[in-house]
Amino acid sequence: MPQSLVESANPITIVAASLVLCAVLAAVLRRKVKPVVEAAGRAVLDRMGPRLPAGLRRVAGRWYERTDAATIRSVLVAAIAAGIAWFAAETLHLVGAVTASISAILSVHLSSHASVREGTRRLVGTLAGVGFAVSVWGAFGPSPVSIAMIAGCGLIVGRLLRLGDGAVTVPATSLGVLVASSTVTGTVAWERVAATGLGIVIGIILSPLVGGMTPLERAHCKLAYLSTEIARLLGDLGAGAARGYGRDQATQWLARSRALGETLGEAVDAVEDLDRQARWSLTTPIAEVAPVHHTFRVLEHGVHQVNSVARSMFDAAATPNHPGVPDEIGPLLAAASEAFAAHAALETDPDANPTEDADTLEDLLDGLREVRRQTLHKMRTQIDDTGVLVLTGSIITDIDRMTGSLERSAPALTVGTRETGPGIPAVSEVVPVVRSFWEKAVVPKAETDR
């Protein structure tokens, strides 16, 4: 009976029900996939590790430590999306189930918003490319001229849609749609377009399983991680300045400070994704984006300043006859490290009390100013070497700028900020206004009727 019911059901109903089930499961499990995958990876390594040879065990351990968990989740989700897209296309009897699977793989991103944005661009580009391709194919047939025209115009469409490096997917998909040689008809081509759209929808549905967090949570997480890395590096610089260090250590610190640029780039991508998502989201008010932008600017300045400190300490160790960094700089760098660590805790803890944590950060900044005053007093009274004083003054200036950035009083933070002039309002801003107008119009009328 169930088998006959399935056979007699409408294929569209089966696919629609399957997609709804996938959407519900993705919404329920999106926060659980990340810890489950990480726990499974650790369990496999712990279980298989003792049975492996020592050399292979070390290689597996290094591979596990260096592997990005988000990449593994992305691969798993993309594989599942490809399988579901194939099943859905075969159920609907669409020509080109492979096209649906490829489209689903390309549409899996860290967030549903990114998938919608990229998938829409790709679908529009594919529609334009296929329309032109069918026309050219019908006029010239399978020939080098038609293939060249389809590929060139597809690239142009991709560039006009600002797909960036993904512009090549437009001619690739268009040529893939026409893979059925000279027997291609309009019906076959548009069924492949439908398969492409089906794959995009499936990628959008399953994308929340990759990141496991909203764009706002991801932006806060990236910013907190960046602040934590700045704090760790400042702590190591402070410990090295207090006990003495050599050129090798200074080289490692300088390399770490430059590597912060990659972490900063990841934060940039997260903040930009949040900015685009908040404009069309019903749940993320655009007002919550402005503090994130300000925090990003604070940490952007912090990366530049800690890079300057690391460069100064490297030059002191690597340049012959260069003045050395005095031990008194160590406590100052350690105090700056504590301030950035508190700032990271304020960003990443969802249960944090903003008032109490802000007070803690302010207390640490007050302590940083006091350590700075004491350090400057020691420099002036105990050191007569002009070169050491100049080097110390450069590092203290960088610490002063960090302090001003963390307390958000530095004038440089206001340079280059986005103007909030008139423009198209965000959806989250429009909905409350429409609701208030509706309540004002309906409630008085209802009272009048009573």
C-alpha cells in the first residue's frame, strides 16, 4: 500500500515534500552539525590512532590539526546536496540530473543569504546564456563559431552580473545545458535550466548546515578571534621584552603579526556578508550592524599597531648597533594584551553582561594608562640613551593608539566611516513602520465598530 501510494503520488508533490523536510531538518540541526562533526573527527582519530604506525599516526595528527573544520562540513553538505539534487531531478524526469547536482554543489555557502545571492546571479546569467546559446545553436549548429560566441557572451554576462571569479560558471553551465549535441531543442534546454534552478534551491536550503551560525554570530566570532590573536601576540611580545629575546623569536613574532592580515581578511568577509544580509533580513535589524562595523575598525587599527610593535622589536634584535628594547616595556605590552583579551570576551560571549564587561574593559584601560605613565617615568629618569628613548617612544605611541581605539575615542576611527544618508531602507526597518501604520489604521476602526 505505501509503495503504490508513492508510485501514484505526483512527482512535484514528492519533491516539494522532500525539500520542506530538508528545510526543517536544516533549521533544527544547523547548530548541532558543527559540534557533532568535530566530535566524530576526534573520536575517529582517538579510536584509530593507537592502531596506526607511529609515523602514520603523527601524519594523521598533523592533518587533523591543520584541517579546517568548516571545509570538512562544506564537503559533506555539498555531497549531500548533490545526492538530493540528483534524486529530485530524476523524480521530476528532468533532462540533466547532473546539472542539478553541479548547481547544488556550487550553491553551498556559509549562509543561506550568500547562497541566495550567488545562486540568483548564476541563475539569471544561465538564463541569459542559455537563451542566447539556443539561438546561436539553432542558427549556426555545432561549430567552432557557435561555441566561441556562446563562451564569449557567457563570460560577458558573468562580468556584467559581477560574479567575479565565478563568471566562468555562466558559459560553463550554458555549454553544459547544450551537451546533448545537435539534437538539442528548446524543451531540453529549458529543462536543464529548471534542473539548474532546482540545484540552487537545494544548495540554499542546506547551506545553514555549513556555518552553523547566523551572519551576525559569524561576524562577532571572527572579530573576537581576531581580538584574541592580537592579545596573544601582545602577551608574547611583553614576555619577550621582559625576559629578553633573540632574532629567531623576533622573526616568529613579526611573521605572526603579518599573518593577522589573513585573519583580518576573514573578518572583512564576515562583516560584508552581514551587511548584505541585514539589508534584506527580517530578523537582523540594520541598527545591529553599525556597532559591528565600529568594532571591526577598532581591530583593523589594532592589527596595524601590533604589526608596528613587532617590527620595532624585530629591528632592535636584527639590526647591528640598534638600540635594544628595555625590560620596562614588558608590563606595558602585557597590560595591552589583557585589554584586548577582555575586548574579545565582550565580543564572543552571548551571555555576557554588556554593562559589567564594559566596566571591566574600562578598568583594564585605566590600568593600562597607569602602567604607561609609570613606564614613561622610568624611561625619562633611568635611561639616557637617545636611541632607546626614541624606540621606546615609538612603542608607547602604538600602545596609546591601541588604548584610544579600544575606548573608541581615537579621532582616526571616524575617518572613512560610511555615511548614513538617504537611501533604500532595509527590510527590517520597513516592517515595523508598516506594522505601526497597520495598527493605527485597524485598531481605531475596530473600536469604532464596537
